[in-house]
Amino acid sequence: MLSQIFREAAVREGEVDLEDYTSAVLGYFNKCTEDITSTRTVTEYPNQKPWLNAEVRSLLKARDAAFRSGEQNGTQSG
């Protein structure tokens, strides 16, 4: 059924124009994809390591905070 609709949209002078047919199918596919999925913007920096995810970053922040609190109390050996 859909293939017939796409074919009718791409018929020119009695023949199916492959470029128009492909454009119609891809346009429909993209519309369906946009309707179903959500978009997220992910910013990646050149110096950001791929293994450094949110969980690892929070652990590093906790480690650094513990280190800084030890320096303030004078309990850090060194």
C-alpha cells in the first residue's frame, strides 16, 4: 500500500523516477523517525576520554572533595 503511494508520487511521463521515489521513501522514513524518537544534543570535547562517563566523573569529584577536606583539616600525610 505505501509502496504504491510512493510510486504514484514518483511517476513522471509514465515511468517511475528513481530519485523522486527514493526521496519520497526517505522523507517518509525520516518523518516517522522524528515522530517516534527524541533528540538529544551530546557535546564531546577533544580532550574528553570516552571511558570518562558521568559515573566516573562523580567518583572523581568525590575523591577530589575528600582530598581537599583532608588538606584543610591538616590530616593529610604527605
